[in-house]
Amino acid sequence: MAEAQPQGTGPQGTGKAAGGRSAQLAHTGLRPGWTTGACATAASTAAYTALLTGEFPDPVTITLPKGQTPSFALAVEELAPGRTAAMAGVVKDAGDDPDVTHGALVRATVRALPAGSGVVFKAGPGVGTVTRPGLPLDVGEPAINPVPRQLMREHLAEVAARHGGPGATADVEVEISVDHGEEIARSTWNPRLGILGGLSILGTTGIVVPYSCSAWIDSIRRGVDVARAADRRHVAGCTGSTSEKVAVALHHLPEDALLDMGDFAGAVLKYIRRHPVERLTICGGFAKLSKLAAGHLDLHSARSQVDKGFLAELARRGGADDALAEAVAEANTGLAALQLCTAAGVPLGDLVAATARDESLAVLRGAPVAVDVICIDRAGMVVGRAEPRGPGEDRQGSPQR
């Protein structure tokens, strides 16, 4: 398990407590944990070090995307005769989050490949394989998401530079496995998404933000209070760290104007209804905000789902013919529906953003707040926008639900 916790006032590790996302997260009082991607990075770093040196670093320290440097104790290690392969494993600690993968043993087995091969990822036992389109990985790829892949590549390159001699590069196969992962995956959305054989290796920051409805909603309220006390007239409710970066880049907002909305869109809107600010930007992933557009105020996957039939009706409004609308209704994921419409020149992202904005205005019930919405994809690219609209302005019609 991880031996260290993120430093500072919250999972961001910034040490700032005056306001904004880091102070908001610290207000929950919950202990953060580590993603499967962080565990896989620690395990692969240790295994590759042993492959080159014959010794496993224990604990093994990694650097996360936001600069935190946690250390992980190794739960298992094994060096094959002749150093043909090395395996290291880390037990995932999800902190105070009720994560189904808490306590899972994440293993990385590293094998040398010919020069110039680069880093090749392989799904071991308990890690799924992508079998349907609409995810950020190609069909046939191991379900190891792009950010964990990049994090592992960076750490393996550092190990190669440190122990492999001048000009050394990481030319290795990295097989990630999770003990009992196939069984655990039955409690996730993976089978429905076409990820078969086990779990996904996930994480954009490396940190699991602990989930508690009451604590999270209370932290949102404190975030609004801090922003109003600082006389911020424009705040942004963001579903995660990627959407937060987009909101900052587009609107140049200070930290204390940022609200970590997570899945609780309703909590943001209802509190701002009672405690208005001049402008609210809602920024998040296309699929999550399509749920808001469909009238859902809790965007968590356990309590609301992407309605592809609703997206098909929006696509029709944008000019989709019957064939495209049917394809959208049958798409594997919201992202797949978006890709179909983008290829056909149908602005589904903008339609979702506009409808989500109008749903938000309905929840605000005439409060003096202008709302704009930004939809992004998994890479943080803007795929839909709706300009600010305030109370009393014409509401864009929504398809019946």
C-alpha cells in the first residue's frame, strides 16, 4: 500500500487553503488514495529497475502529473533467472473512497524487447481488452488509459537513462495484471462498455478523490461562499481536473473561482440559486453533460446514464437523417455518438451544451445568473459550447424525454 499521502491541504498538494479546488477538497476531511494508473506506474518502475540492476527499489517513488511524489511499498516481487523478466506488485489504497478496486494487487511484469521497439503494453490476467469503439483506445488494445500509459513511459524512460547507460531507451513489454480483476470488473461498467476480461487501468492525476455525498456537497457550498467573499463575479463548476484546466485556459479564472463540482451539478445550481454570482460556467466531459442536458442533476454513473435516444433526438434537431439518428441511438458510448455526428457535420456537442445550459437555467429559477457550458472530450479538447444566457432570455427547446 502507499506509504505516503499527498502533501498540502488536499489531493492537489498545493498547500493553499484560502479557496478554490484544493481548499474545497481539503474541507471534506476525507483521506485521498491512489489510482490504478499510479499503482501500475509504481509497479512497472520497480520492475524495470530490477530488470536493469537486479535490485527492486522498495519503497518505489513516482512523480504524479501535478508534482506529488508518493512512495509505494512493494507487495510482491520476482526476478526471473537471467533477468529475462521482472515482476513487481503494489496493493491499491483508495483512501476513504468506496472504490471497488481498493485493496487490489496491481502487478507489472517487464520484459526486454529489441532496440527501437519502445514501450509495448499488454493486458495480463485481470486487465480488460477493448472490444467496442467509442472509448479513448482502439479496439483490441489493453484497457490501460492514455494518461497512465504516458506516466509509465515517462518513468520507464527515466529508469533507462539512470541505469541503462548513455543514450539508453526503454524498449520493453509492460504487462499489467490485477489479481481477481475479472471478478472485480463485474461490479463496474466495463462489460457493458465492451471492455472484457477485467478492469481498466485509470487515472488522470494519479489520485483518487474520496467520494462522500454529504461532504462533497458541503465542500461545494464552502467553495461558493469563498468565491463570493472574494467578490468573484464569475465562477466555474468543473467535473474534474481536465475540465478545470480548460475553464482556466478559456476564462483566466483564479483558483478561488473554481468549484470542484464532480457529479453534483444539482448541488452547484441549487446553492448558487440561493447565493447568486453574475456568471456560472459549467465545464465537463461530453457524456456527463449530456446527462445534465437530459435533466439529470446527479451525474454519477451509478445514478444516471447517458441516454443515447435523447442524443439521437438532439442529433435530428441538428440535421441528422434517420440513419445517423439510429446509429447514435445504438452507439456504444456518448463519445461514439459524438464521433458519428462530428463525422457527419452535425453539431451534437454544441446542442448538448446549449440544452445543458437551458436545463441549468431552469434549475436556477430566475436567479440573476448567466450560464454558459463547455463540453470537452477525454483529451480536454472542446467539442461543444453554449454562450452565456441569463434569466428571461429565450430558452432553446428540448426534445421530449
